[in-house]
Amino acid sequence: MKALEDKSLANPNDERLLVEAAREDPARFGELYENNFERVYAYLARRARDRDEAQDLTAEVFHQALAGLPRYEWRGLPFIGWLLGIAANVLADRWQRATRLQEVVTGELEQVGVEDDVERRAILYQIVDSLPADQRQVILWRFVGQKSLREMAAELGRSEGAVKQLQLRALQNLRERIS
Amino acid sequence: MANISVADQLDDAIEMMIAEPGSAPPRVDLKIGELLGIAAELRLLPDPAFRVALKVELLGASSSQTTAIAGVERKPARSDREAVLPTLFGAGSQHHPSSREGFGVSVALHAALLLGIAASGLWLVNGSELTPQVHTIFIADTVSMPRTADGRDSGGGTREKQPETKGSLPRVAREQLTPPTIVVPREQPKLAEDMTLVGPPELSQPQTSQVGNPLASILGPPSNGSGSGGGIGTGHGGGIGGGEGAYRVGGGVSAPRPIYDPDPEYSDEARQAKYQGTVMLWVVVGADGRAREIRVQQSLGMGLDEKAIQAVRGWKFAPGMKDGVPVAVQVNIEVVFRLL
């Protein structure tokens, strides 16, 4: 399993405290959600047909995680492993393809690891948020909103050429930051 | 020019990729290929609105879960009949003795409650109860006024007793070497540079011979104003005008992120008129994560501007950061009022 560099996992004690706080008060689950959203989503998006399905599966995983939190036992392993175990089971249930998912379901949910490409994609999703606001907006419009160049240009009050440049700079920025 | 060509090629390839997701990637050169690979990974980029909505849903579920857990009490096992209608058939739980009269009262109360729910449903249909849906968009690089060398909008001054004098803005440039000043210091620099404001050069306006604050009311005698920082005005910084100064997003300054953002209420007036639309607010989010200054950029009226301001004033943000330090940052917040 690739070493996890995220700030939330840099100090296992911090994560343990978050988990314990969320077990005592489920309203604290929000922090665990924020810290792990991208990885869970990236894991599911890699296997989903489209964004709607990936989002649907992600919602199911976090709902199950919240419901199962009282039964979760801290064993010193990253919380994301437990979440990805739930994700694998959700996928198996959804598509009834348990045999194909044996590669990730190992019996012990905590043992499910973060694959390198999932980790890369999760980081990519995270760093989109760190782009300058106009570049981030163009990326979101282009890939999430699927807006045309003309629509984006009209919204931003810029020429289509300027929006293309903005898109190019955003992707170059992402390439530099992810590498 | 080569860069423009790259941008065109890349956009064409992305267009094709989005239109036909299953098709083979177009032949492009290596430089574009790398970027196209990233674009391909972005095709399933999560919708930020989904992320926020799911969190809200989970936290809502968690509060009901808390209630449910708090309400659970371990009780002795009962028969199915007692479990369904414990008050009528059961001998009663340890806490609530059974009573047929009580059952009758309960039925009457439940019937009244159901009637109440049905009536409120009718009222909803006829009266259109409105629930505001709110989302926020932070927009950077919407520079409409020149700013200072360090990226902040702020005034200036040289701590003079007299208010700054009226005049035109100096030239606008990408970098500021000399802040604007009306009263030129006696000691001249060895290498003189034109005074400038920082901003897009296309913002430059027709100038008169007298540099100053265009909004000032005093024509003379010349004064830089009572502020500090070397500019003109009552604020602190190398710009023109007042204010403490706030960064704009970009150039190493990250946007603040709302972490507690309850929805605004609908005004009664707008609800009755079934009025909806968008209020655009200009907000300075302080280093303490609170909205410090709020101005309406795009008004909606019918009391919704006030409701939007009232809500945003109570929001808590993770502040914008510059070099790892929380700083005040300007953002635009779009508050969308919709009938759901």
C-alpha cells in the first residue's frame, strides 16, 4: 500500500481522536468525512460507469460508515482502510460481482489498501480545490458542468481564446502540482 | 503563438473526449498528451455541490442517530401483540402502566395530529412554502479596482493631519515600484520610477496632472491623507482609499472555505410573492474566519438582500492562507434563493 501523505493521516493519533470523537458524537463525523471523501470517491469512480453512479455509491459508503461507526474498533490502521472495505462491499452488493472484487476484499476490512492510481486521482481531486479560483471554476464548469467554451466565456466575460488559455494553465498547474 | 496553438489543440481533444467518452484518444504530441491524461482523470471529478450536500445529509442523519441512541432504553421482551399495541393489550412497560382510557386518548390525539399534518400539506400546496437553496461561489481575479503591491486593496497616507486631496488615479501596472503620492518627499530617489497602482494595465484611466483620490472632496492643499503605508488615503497600505486591506484569491493566496454556513431564511414578502433569484455579495473574510465587511454587489430586493447578509454574517470560514498564515481575503458569495 502506498504511503499515505494526507495531513489527516500524518499523525495516527489525530485520526484516532477523530474516530473516537465521532463514535461518541456522530455529529463529529464531518471531519472524518472531509479527510477521506476524495479517496473513497476516487476508489469508487475508478469502478463506476459515470459520475452519478460514483456519487451514489460514495453516499452509500458514508451512510454505512456512519451507521457502523459504533462497531468500529481502532486497531492502529488507517481509517480509510475500513471505509474502502465498506466501499468494496457496497460495490459487491450493487453489482453482485463479489468474485471480481476478491482482490480488495480480504476479510478484514481494515486491510483494504489504497491503490496507487486511486491515491493519485484522490490527490488530483484535492488539488483542484487549490487552483486559483478562476482556473478551478473553468475546470469545474468543463468537467462537472460540461459547459461549452462559449458558455464559459459568456459567464466569465472573457473571450473563448482567454478561456482556452485558462484551461491550459489549469491543467499545467495540476500537472506540476501532482508530479 | 505556439502557446495558443497548444491551448487550441488541447481544447479540441478535451471536447472530443467529453463528447465521445469511449472513443480512442486523439493523436496529439507528448506535451498535450500529458495534459490530456489529467483531463481524462478529471472526467469523473466529484461535483462540489454533491460533496457539500452529502455532508449535510450525513450530519443531519447523525443528529437523528444521536437522538435515536439517546432514546433507546433496554426493556424486557414483550409479546408481538404487546409490542404492537402495548397500551391496549400489554400489562404495560415498567414506566408506563397500561390503560384503555389512555389508549382512547392516544387515538384521539393521533387523529388530531394526522389531521394537522394533512392540513399543513394542503397549506404547503396552496401557499408554496419556500425553502432557500444556497450555494457559494468564490470568484477571484475579478479585479475592478487597482490594488497594492502585496495584493491587498487598501488605502495609504503619510499620517498627515489633512484628508487626502482629489485627483486622478496614477498609471496601473502589474508591479508596483513606487506607491502613489500627492506630496512628493524632499529626498528624491536615485533611480526614479513612475508611481503606479497594481492591477491589470488595461484599467488605466485618463489622467490629469494631479494624482489623488478620485473620491476625495478636497482639492487642496496637497495631502497624502492620514493613513499609513505610503499611499494616499485613510487606510494602511500602498494604494488609494481607506480600509485595512484584504487579499484577493490567487497568486499564493488561497480562498477561504465555509465550514459553518447555515442557509438564509426567506423573507415573508418574497415568499408570498413567490420571488426567487440570486444575491451577489462582496465579502471580506477576516483572518479570524468571520465575514468582516459585506456589500451587496447584485441586489435582489424584497428583503432577500438583508436575509443573505444576515446569514453570511453568521458564517464561519476556514480563513484564506498566504504563506501558511491566515489572512483577510475578499470573495464574492452568490446566495441563490430558489423555490423548492
